[in-house]
Amino acid sequence: MRGRDTGKQVTASFPGVDSREAAEAMYGTEIWVPRDRLPPPSPGEYYWVDLEGLAVETVEGQPLGTLSHLFNTGANDVMVVSGERDRLIPFVMDQYVKSVDFEAGRVVVDWDPEF
């Protein structure tokens, strides 16, 4: 398999997929890559899968729940935090996300718990 990032999408070629029609039939297919084949993230970058399951708390130490998953809106990534209710918190470093601490198993956010 070969691929390249075009900015808005990834273009890839696969062995045995030799025509435009065969490639179009695969549109929307999920591609799974073994973790050991991925490069380590740069400082301040994270693989979503590594964030899932971390506790999320406010800068004041109030627990909000667990980071269930993330999704992209086009403008920024959004965390879905599941607790006594679900919260959608933009994953914007420094503005809302103050720290990610894998050793402590938590993400600290500047977020109003009532929101």
C-alpha cells in the first residue's frame, strides 16, 4: 500500500486495485493500520485512541467524566465526555484543553461544568 496526504483527504493505492471503478467501490472503507506501523506523535499531538478512556476534569479538579471518543467538525476536534451526562468539549489546546497527562490518566479542561 502507498498513500499520500492531499490536505483534505488521503489518497492511497492498494495491490490488486488497478482501476478507477475498483477504487470507487472501496470509497468510505475503513483502513486499519497496526499501531507499530504508525509514527510516534509529535509533542502536543495525540492519537485519538490514546485519549479515549482518560478521565476529564476541570482546572478546579471537578470530574466531568470519561473521554468516550472524539470527532472532527472541520473547524476542530471535539471530545465526547461521558459522565452524569454527555458533554461536547472542543479539543483546542491551551484554550479549553489545559493538559493531557497519560501517567495520571486524565485530561484537564477549562470548561464550565454547568455547560
